[in-house]
Amino acid sequence: MMKKRNVYSTAAAVLLSVSLLAGCSSGNGNNTASNEPSANGGNNGSAVDNTPIDPTTKFDPPVELTVGVMIGDPIADSFTEEKWENSEWIKAYRDELGINIKPLWYTKGADAGKQKISVAIASGDIPDLLAVSQEQLATLSKTDMYEDLTKFYDQYSTPLTKEIITEEGNSALESATFGGKLIAIPGTNSAIDGAAFLWARQDWLDKLGLEVPKTTDELYNVMKAFVEQDPDGNGKKDTVGMMLNKDFLMPGVAEAIGIFNAFDAYPKAWVRGVDGKLVYGSAQPEVKDALVYLNKLYKEGLIEKDFGAKDSSKAAELAASGRVGINMGAMWNGMFPLQQTIDNFPDANWLAHPIVSKDDQPANPQIKLNVENYFVVRKGYEHPEAIMKLLNFWTDLNYGDTTQAEFDKFMGPEPAPGHHYAVAKAWKAQKNLQAHLKIVEAFKTGDVTKLNAEEKGYYDNIEKFKAGDNANAQFEKVFGETGSFKSMNSYVENNLFKMDEFYGASTDAMKNRLKTVEQAVVEYYTKVIMGSDSVENFDKFVTQLNKLGLAEVTKEVNDWDAAKK
């Protein structure tokens, strides 16, 4: 039986595309099951018997599963078909699960992959297993090309796999359910890992005798001091209060979502209104105070005047230059871009804190259901349970017991293929938080025996940092005793998250109108921040959004909400 292991859930580089197929999971199947009954009454044998189903059994004789493979940018340059087909993942699927993965096609890049999947769906000719987006799932739901996976999920998921898929509730499964049928298995990721944090230069705070800000007023005062009091000590007025990029409503780095949340505003999220119905956060009056605040920062030069011309990577160059003291961004920002500050300025000390609030009540960081993709099985495929065996393999490998050697075989440094070559994945929502808590405990007690392979890797890197290796500061800044997950744990313990309450497939109006609405939102917000428009025109702005399609989208969202009750 293959043991399990953990991996840091960064964005997947190889998204097995629509055909992407099935499975990357289960590492524990090694028994034979030639007479294993199919959950729908007969794909595997001529008749159903009452033999208990063991979801970890190996197919004997082996089965074939066709897929399509989309290669993401992180590994595109070094990728070869031979490397993928001979990877440890593909060998393990064959040798341990009895599943022979057969690629029907390869594409490189997100756009090419999306187009290939769309063509496959439109033609009615899809692989046996395909990984699709929520949009593509909505299209498939209107066809007869998919297998109902309800029984297969119930009967062939291991307890560990079910625990992972439902860790943040049943919303992931509900998002893949149409007409009472589970038409895909959600490849879950972490919603909480998308929350915003206040990253601040602690060395600058210390130098200027300032406390970590907890309110928006305190944050303003800190940023003002960072700009006016020469915290880098170079005698020049060249420092910036907070980095910001033109796509400031996109979670990640140099964003402003945390500022909006401080004022109880939740842009781009669907939240409950006073009447109990879902409303679009970008169009609610609470955003006005946040826009006024950001406009103040802009007018006083606390954010860059040309932020509207910079994408997140360009905005993040401020970190490498050592010229900025505040960043609103995700838990991983300690790795990028803030590690670059320490690379160039060894005394720099970025620390993550909960986002500030407009008053003495803690703010609620917004999060959204995070499903990386949905695994669909072609109608008529003889072994639909294969997707569950693949996912069981993944969860066992990543979240169960494992040896370091076993972990490194798949997920370690090169020549290990890493998670990008896995066919199907379902990430644990609190995996990274749990890694932090276990690492902190290990440093406290000196006992590392309870750390799995991934966690031990982080622990070792943090030890290197503590011994003076600044290149490993990033591991301390995320997973260590002072890392971002210290504040994440505070969010969790105090139940502070504000979850986007729409998690269904895109409605017709969403697909046709929401992008236009979102573009209008960013344009108006940017103009207000830069002073070329005013919050006095907010009502007029909302009226415009409704005409652009927001009213229609809102109706469909509430129809969806009513239907699921």
C-alpha cells in the first residue's frame, strides 16, 4: 500500500485538461478485484453481488482510461510527452491501481487547453475522464455526455477522501450537483488560503517606534510615517506606504480586498442582504467608505500615483527594491514577493497580521469556495469508479503516513515529477494551517516525529533560516512561529471568514454579463481612488451596473439560492 504525503498547495501547473482525466490519487490499491461490482449495477460484471466494496482494490485485469493533458506555464519549457508518460505518477497508476492512462492529446497553456476542452464538449467527443472548469461543467450539465457519479462517490471514496472533499462543508459537492445528480467530483482546494492579510515591515515599525496597526486610522498613520520619516534611512523621500496594483480586487499580492473588508465591504462576493436575499458586494453602499479611504491614501502619496498602470508583478517590484512597508495580500506572499526584500536587504522583516478594521471589532476577511477543477467521467465508460481510486491514491499519498523516500519519489526535488504531473487532485482545506501548528509544536517540544514528510521539509528550512540562511526566511514567514498562518489560525479560531454564498455553476446571465459588470466596477473604483470620479455618483454607478446586467444576474443567483433550500 502506498503511504500518503503532503505537498504545499501552490497553483497547479499541469491541469489535466478536459480530458485531463482522471485521476491522480490513491496510493493504496494493491488488491485484485476482477469481480468487483459496479456501483450502478453492472459496468464491471454481469451481475451485482453483495460483496463489500473495498475502494482501495487494484483493477485486475488492468483497465484503460483516456485523458487529455494540458500543460501549464510553470513546466511548459521543460515538458516532453515522454517525460509525462514515464513519470512516477503514470507508473503508479498502472502498477498500484491497474489503471493505464492513455493521453488522447496534449496542449500547452491555459488558453489552448480551454479551447481544446470546449471543442471536445461541443463535438460530443470527450475522453473517459476530463477535468473541467465550473463554466465548462455548466455546459456539460445540459448534455448527456456525463456519468452520474453519486453512487461511485459514496461507495468508492475512502473516509480520508470524503473528509478532504467536505472539509469546508458540502458546498463543493453541491457545486457539482445538477438535478440531484453528482455529475463530477470536485478537485477541492483551500478557500481559507485565499484570505487577505496585512503584511508589514516590522523593522520599519520598530525603527519608527510604531505599533502594528489594528484599525484603518492606525494603518493610515503608519503609512504616513513610512512615507515621511525615511524608514529605510537612505536620506531620500522614496518610500511608499502600501503597494497596489491595477487589478486590486483580485486576491493575491498588492491587492485592496483587505481594505474593503475593513469597512465591511465585500467586492465581487455574494452576501446576504437585510432581506435575506443575496446581493452583489461590489454594489453595496459599504464600499463607499473604503473608496474614500483609498482616495485619501492616493491624494497624500501613500500609494503610487501610477498604480493603475501596474499589474501585480510590476507592483511587487517595490518589495524587491525595499521601498514599501505595507502589503495587503495572501498567506503565501512571504514566499513571493516579500522574500525578495530579504534577499536584497537582509535586515528586512516582513510579518503577516490580521487585516485592520474600521473600528474595535475584528474585520471579516472574505473567501470563496475553491474548486481547482471538476472531474467528469464520460457516459458509458465501463469503470466510472476509476476516478475515485485515482483520488484515493492522491489523498493517501499526500495526507496519510509516508516515508521521506516515498514522498520524495513523487513530490520531492527533481527528478521527482511533483504535483504537476498528477492526473487528479483534491487538496485539503486546512493542510497548510495544520502544518504550521505542528511545526510550531515541534519547535516548542523538540519532537519532530509527528511531522510528516512535507512538514519536516518546512521545519528543516526554518531551522536553516534560524541558523542564518536568509534564503529560507520565506518558510518562517509562512509556516513558522511568526508566519502568516499564526494570523490564519486567529481567523479560524474566531470564525471570522466571510464566505461568498454563491458557489453554483455560472448562470446564463453571469456568463454573458458579469465580466462586463466587473470591468465597470474596477473602472469606477479606480476613478474614485484617483479622484476623477466621486462616491457621490455611487447610486448612479449602481444603476449603470444593473443596466449592464447585474439586475439579471442577481435574479438568477437568488433563483439558484431558493432552489437549493
